[in-house]
Amino acid sequence: MRILVVEDEKGIANFLRDGLKEEGFAVDVAVDGKNGLLLSRENEYDIILLDWMLPGMSGIEVCREIRKKNSSVPIIFLTAKDTVQDTVFGLEAGANDYIKKPFAFDELLARIRVQMRTGSSEISTLTVGAIEMDILTHTVRKDNTEIPFTQKEFALLEFLLRNKNAVCTRTRIIEHVWDIHFDADTSVIDVYINSLRKKLTTKDGKDHIQTVRGVGYMIRDV
Ligand code: CA
């Protein structure tokens, strides 16, 4: 899942980027409103963390511009403003949630997870066949045995599972699992898919990942 962080305070931006990457997210950072808006239009994000007070263009303005384009990407405001009036103002501008600075990283993570599950009924477990992924504890089990996963493998599997039984094009996989620094060498995806296959193929030889020639991949209940 890919996140855009729009935050002008370097310390906070770095803290968020590093923390979110550790959780397996692909993260892009913009340090002002204009760049944030630009990135939000260039890439397909799963969530946007938007600071309120930004140089040039405020978070509120950025939020309004994003909503003008009919984008429904979840937006969480990061704000030092905490009066009821300001909060209402932020939500009216089209934000889905807000969190007051300073905040605990775990609380932010919990709010991100809430936004990401809106629209689908799953809570914290994604499954296919005998494979079970727990988003909160970052564990993957096959036939009830835990299998070690790298962060990228986890992120890729999470994306495939969230789109279970639907084809994920290579472009969408790159958009949602890798960040802006990803170079155009899409064979990296194949390497990760191979490693997922090795780890996930069940004892009876069941491979849930289907290659869709020339398009991408699909994970399905077979
Ligand atoms: Ca700021």
C-alpha cells in the first residue's frame, strides 16, 4: 500500500517515512502543498497524510483541490490545531480523519488501518486457501505454520490479497507497492512473485498466484 506524506517539518517527515516503511508501506514525501498536490495527481495513493500548516499552499487548500478532481483517496490531517471549529473545517474540506500533533506512531497506524479497511469488510486478516495474513501482527501463516516474510514480500502479498480474484496489472502493483524511487525495471516484480510462490505453495502443490500473461498477476482461491 502506498502512502503520500505531505509535511514540511523535516524531522516529522523523516520519522513518518521511516516508520511507515518499516511497516511495509511504500512512502513518498512532499515538503510543501504544491508538490503534494502534484504527486497526488501523478500517482495512485492508498492514503494521504496531510499536514495542515504548509508553506505556500495550506493543507486545507490541497485537500479541497484533491476532492475537486473527484478523488476519494482517504486523507488524514496531521494538525496542531485542535479546536472543534478547526476540526470541523478540516472534515468539511474533505478529510476523512485527523490526528493531533504530537501523536503516537501506533495511533496513527491504527487510524491508517481504519481508513484502509473502509469499503471492504475485512478486519485484520486476509486469506486465500490455507494462507492467512494478519495485517496487525505482520505475520503470514500457511497451514497454521508461520512463514518468515520480508517487508516487500509482505506488502506485495497484502496488495494481491486485497484484490483477491482480480487481475493486478504490473503498473498497479508498482504504483501501490513501490515508491517513487522505483526504477522502471519491472522484472523486480517477477523476482518477488517467485519468492512468494516458493513460500506459499502448499504441501499438496497448490499455487494461488496466477500469472496473467502480458498483464500481471492474480491471487485466487483455487
Ligand atoms: Ca507544518
